[in-house]
Amino acid sequence: MIRRTLGAGVLITGLAVGSPAAGAQNPGYLGAGLAVQSVPGFDDGVAMSLKAGVRMDRVSPGFGLEGELTHSLFEPERDGFRGGNGDVSFTTLGGYATYMVPLPDRRVSLKGRLGLLWEDINPEGDDGNSEIGLSWGLGGQYRFNSQVSGFVEYTRIEADLSHLTGGMLLHF
């Protein structure tokens, strides 16, 4: 199901950026990064993050849409001093409305995002569960050139999970 959903998101993004006018401004992007997963009562974990998005300046300057998939690479771990041992892995798939504000030099932009997120939680030794909820984030982007930028984002997934993500984006 995740592959089909991610494939549909990439297809929609490709169609949205397929017009000649949009392609001239490089409004679409694909990217990857690493996220530090913070969960209260656990040591931090590390997740990989894949994202695809498109700026929709024709709708409203600064507005965009973004999809993001994250999956634990090194699970957050509870140590014996905090009430037992065990790891917990997280997989998330989110769709966000974004708003970017460029700073005066136009290389640096600030970004906010708000969206709906599916989260799959798998504690060690348990069947796990899935849930859907709201997610929000704040971040920044540095544009190296018209095709490449770096980003840093804080994303609040729910009351007990957040990501601090850094990575690279390729614009097309």
C-alpha cells in the first residue's frame, strides 16, 4: 500500500510540474535526508526521509504541496534506567500544504507546513498499530543554485514523536 500511495504522489507531482511555464521556474523537487527521531523516555533514533513536492505559485505566491515518507533506520531505544528495554520503529507517510517565504537575498527561505500524516508504530515484541493525525513543521532552505538546495526542518508528528531532518533537494 505504501508503494502505491508513494507512486501516486510522485505521479501527481510529475503532472503538476509538467507544464512548460512551471518547468521553466523549477517548481518541482525530489529529496532525501536523515532525521533524528525524538521520543520521550527513549534514546533518539535515526530515520531516512524521502520527499517530493511542488511550488504552486500560480495558486498563491509561496504556496506548495509536499509528500514525505520516513522510516526508522536506527530505532529509538528505551534503556534499562528508564523503565525497561526495547526499541520502537516508526514509519510515516504525510501530505502537507507548505508556505515558503524567501529572505531578501533570495537564497534562503523559511518554510512552514501543515498536513495529514499516517503513522505506523512498531514496538519491539508487539504487533504495533497505525494512526492518522495532523502534523506540522517549520524549517529553512538554502538554494545553492537553481537545481540544488539543502534543507533543515523540525516536524511535530504527534505529542510524543518529532523529527529534526536535514537533507538535499533536486529541483526540476
